[in-house]
Amino acid sequence: MSYPYLSDLINHLFGTNIQLPIAMFGAFVALAIITAAWVGKKEVIRFEQLGKLPRVVTSGINPIATHLLISDLATICAIFGVIGARIFHLLEYPREFLQDPVAMIFSRDGFSIYGGLILGAIAGAVFLKKRAVPIIPMLDALAPSIILGYGIGRMGCQISGDGDWG
């Protein structure tokens, strides 16, 4: 059974008939971002303590603890990830896009994980580079949280009825 909206799950569990405009996939994506940022921050703190990442970097004029950049990094990667997912989807269906570009751009359907990963990763790398954070050790610290976030997002696909295509 699938639950495209949160109200579908609530109605199934409690026998109610309410309507909430909260999409389950979107809710799981939000949960994935929040959880991944939380786990990522814990890992970055651990890497700072081990000396694998600098404890403080210069962000603009002011020095800032490296782990305090994680919420900004997660936000930037999420925003550019969504944009990249949409762009990649449009590139996958050029004929449909040329027939009705406005409908394709503003549709709630069609987000490609590949585009999200590509543009999100590029935006994250630029963000880290501008703040003088070493990218490879940061990727090492964030790898578990990236995997966790991806897994939570995939659960959102399954619960909403979209599936994972294999």
C-alpha cells in the first residue's frame, strides 16, 4: 500500500478523512536532510578531535568552527540538489520540455537523483573551497551521513508509491 500524502497514512491508521497537503516523499527528503546534517555534524566534530579536519576555518573575515558550517553546507547542497534534479529531468525529456516548458518546469513530477547529486556536489565543493575547508577529509567525514540521507530519501519513494525502479 502506498501513501502519497501524510493524510493518506493518517486516514489509513485512524479511519479519519482529513486532507493534509504534505507529500510523503517531500517529508522524507526533509527528514533525510535534517538527519544527514545532524549525523554529519557529529562526524565532523569527531574528525576535528582526531586532527583530520581543522577545528577552525576562516569564513569571510571571521574564523568559525568547521562543524558549524554543516547546516549551511546541507542547505546549499539541498537547494542546488533540487535544482539539479529538475534540470537533469528536463534534459532527459527534451521533446516534452519543448512542447510545454512551463508545465515541465513547474510540475511536481520528475526529479532525477543524478542531477541532484551532480549539482549538489558541485555547490558543496564550491562552498567548502570558499571557506578553505579541505574537501577530501570533509567528504570522508560526511560519507556516512550522505549514505544515510540517500537511504531515507529512498524510503520516501517506497512509502509514497513511487518505487525505486529496481
